[in-house]
Amino acid sequence: MQNIVTKKNDSLDIQDSASLSLKKEQYSAYRLTGLSILIATGLIGLSLYLNISSQNHKNLAIAKNEAQAYLNKDLAMRLWATDHGPSVPEWVRQFLVIN
């Protein structure tokens, strides 16, 4: 084994190359773990965004369908009322003043 001398705060620190290699492996493992966590977080965030976007599109489609149904119902009622004439009885119409 080879000893490596480093200078820290005006004192000499002797480390062997095996401990340096172990530190590099630990650093590499920490880096890999951090990168894995970052990628997993990104994928979860992307999934969340896509699900929210999809739900918004579905809600908009449901709202449009409901609005169309109400419009069709209102038009049908108005057409029915138009075909059947006014619903005011004849004896009341004689008292109404129409300009």
C-alpha cells in the first residue's frame, strides 16, 4: 500500500490509497443514489402533470356535454311552447292590453 500525505490546517495527515479508493466508491454510490432519487422525483412529477392535464381535459369535455344537453332541453321546451301557443286562457286574454 502506498501512503499519501496531505496537509490540513498546518498538520500532516497520512492516508493510504485503499482508504482513498473506498472514499471514491462511497462518493460514487452517493452520487448514484442522488441521481436515482432525482430521476424518480422527475418521473413522479411528470406523471402528476400528465394526470392533472388529462383530468382537466376530461372535466372540460363533461362540462361541454352538460352545457349542450341543457341547451338542447331549453330549445326543445321553447319549440314545444311555440307550437302550442300562449298558455294564457281565453277569458284572461280579453283583459290584457297589448300594444
